[in-house]
Amino acid sequence: MIPGIVISLLMLLLLFRFFDWEDVLEALRHAEWIYLLLALPLYLLSYALRAFAWWTILKEAVPYWRVFLSMHIGYLLNNVLPFRLGELGRAYILGKDGLGFWRVFPSIMIERAFDMIIAVALVLGVLPFVLISSNTKQVALVVGGIVILGLLILYLLARNRQWAMAKFIKLGSRWPWILRLGENRLDAFLEGLEVLTSLGRFTKVLLSMIVSWTMAITIQYLILLAFYPEARILHAITTQGISALGVAVPSSPGYIGVFEAVIVGALALFGISFSTAFAYALTLHLMYILMTGAFGAYGLAVSRISLGEVFQNVRRINIPR
């Protein structure tokens, strides 16, 4: 956890140099909180659609409500564990329902790949409208290319499942420890990639994710209006895309410091003051933590599993199948 905490502290120290706490408190006092109330139902709709996409990737193998709660358990774990270990946590939670960890985990990889593709598309789409360096554009193109290449590799593995297994077994004949390590797990992993071979299911997932992101952008826009009445939808699109890429940087649990720095930096492109942007980022971050925490805690209670048990299994990476 130390590298992530150091990065978060550095981001916070950097932010504190650029604004006055009195200005931040003033922005919070004069915010139009009615916009926050308008954003809450959109939050539920956005994450309901995201859970639907994940449910579709899993081929409706478990009840939708379990998928929705497992997703929020993962977000809760990300708020308290470093390096997105919540993704392993929700694979473990949902895998306990009979699917197995290695059947669920690739579905999370696919969901996150969709996220990265949409985020990169947003960043590239707004580049002509904001002052941003050519180097950043090149980085975005490289990231987008890597994500698309990753999806292509997963697609080829899914389409050539028997070939992949044959190659794996051939390697296992030379190094038996490889075969013992993952023969059954690889088969379950490849099974989880089958969604990529179905055009109808792939389209359903893509549309669900796009609408979910549209709702997320609307949430950003509404909350920004509370602090900055001149806000435009372009501001929300920019912060949504850049923040999604920015939190991929290692940080402390919950992306503390990194999330705020990314939001402030994105809004600085439009000349919005650091204090206003920081007040907005704090509100947006707190809303995310509270909402995901509430549903995540409820999901843990319903699952009758403790946070400690999930952590211990994730920490050992000894997930029962």
C-alpha cells in the first residue's frame, strides 16, 4: 500500500498549494444542493445499467440482484483496499454462488475493457475542444490501442478455445507445474470470454455501458452546476473521461487525492478555479463513496460474509472454485 499512499499524499500536497480552504468552504456553502438530489436517481440508473451489462456478460447465470450487490461490494472493497483489489473481491463473492472465481473474473476484465474503450473515446473526442498537449493525445491513442488489442486477443482466445487449451496442455507436458496450476482455471476463463463471440450479447453489453456512461456524464454535469452555474456538458464529458483514466494510477484506497487532482486538472483546462473544482471533486467523491458503501455493506450483510473473510481470500489469492 505504501507506493499508492505516497502518490495520494503527493497529489493532496500539490492541490493544497493551489487553493485556499476558505474559498473551498465558501463554494460548499453557496452550492445549489438541489442538483445533488436530481443526480441521485441517475446514479442508481447508471449503476443498474452497468450491473445489467455485467449480468449479460455472465449470460444471466445468476440472479440480477446478486450481480448488482456483488458489483457494489467490489466498489466498497476498492474504497478500503489498494490496487483495485475489489475486482478480485467481487469475483470471489459472486464465484461462491457456484460459478467459480475463474468463471467470473474474465467477465470483470471484459467490463473494464469496455470502460477503458469508452473513456479513451471520450478523451479523444474532446481533445479538439480543450487546450491539451499533443503528448497527452499520443498517450490516449496508445492506451486506446492497447485496450482494443487486448479485446482482440480475448476475442481470438474465445473463438479458438480448443486451440488455446491444446497449446496450454502441450506446454503442460513440458512443464507439469503449469498444467497443475491452471488447466481447469483456464477452461473456466475461456468459457467466461464467450460473450465476445455473440454479436447480440456483445451489442447488448455495449449499449448498456454507453447509456450507463451517459448517465454518469449527466451526474457530473448536474453536480458541477451546483458549484459552477456556467457549466457546460463539455466540462462533464471531459472530467468523466479523464477521471476514469486518471484513477488507473496507483493510489491509496478509494483513490483519495488522485481523484481530486484529476478532476481539478481537467476543469483547469476550462479556466474553472481550483477552489471551485476541488469543492466539486470532494462532493462527487463523497457521493460515490457513500452510495457504493451503502449498497456494498448491504450486499455483504445479505451474503453473510465479513469484509475480513473477503480480504483474507483476496490477499492469499487462493480463491475456492
